[in-house]
Amino acid sequence: MAKTGKFFVYCLYSDTFDRIYIGQTDNIERRFKQHSSGYVLSTKKFLPYRIIYFEEVPDRASAFRREKELKVTKGRKFLRTFIDK
């Protein structure tokens, strides 16, 4: 049976490299600290990041589905509207 509770889908943006990272977690503060400290291999080379978007979803399965939606072209265009340029 799947664990239920609060989950988040989030988007990080690196101003320096104009790079978007999309992920999901059950603890957004802890996960952002991991990204910011260089702990996450896929974001380590593109620091610093800032959170430009996040949303709460009811469970992990919903988080995975929403993460996939945001990773396609339409989702990335939506996320780019949150970047101050």
C-alpha cells in the first residue's frame, strides 16, 4: 500500500545557467537544502538555484504524474512564466 501524506512537486531555476530542474519530495525544505549544498548530482554543477514554483499534491503517485507533466514542453513553458527576466 502506498504511503499517503503531503508531497510536493517543485521547480528550481538557476539564473546563472538559465536551467530548470523539476522534482518531487515529501519535504521541500530538506530537499532544497540538499540541492543548495551540492548533495544532488544532477543540480550540483549549476548552483545556485532558487525555487520558482511548487505545489502540494496528495500522494507520491500524484507527485510523479505531475512531475512528468511539468517535464514536457507545455509544462516547461508554464514554468518559464515564473522566471523574472
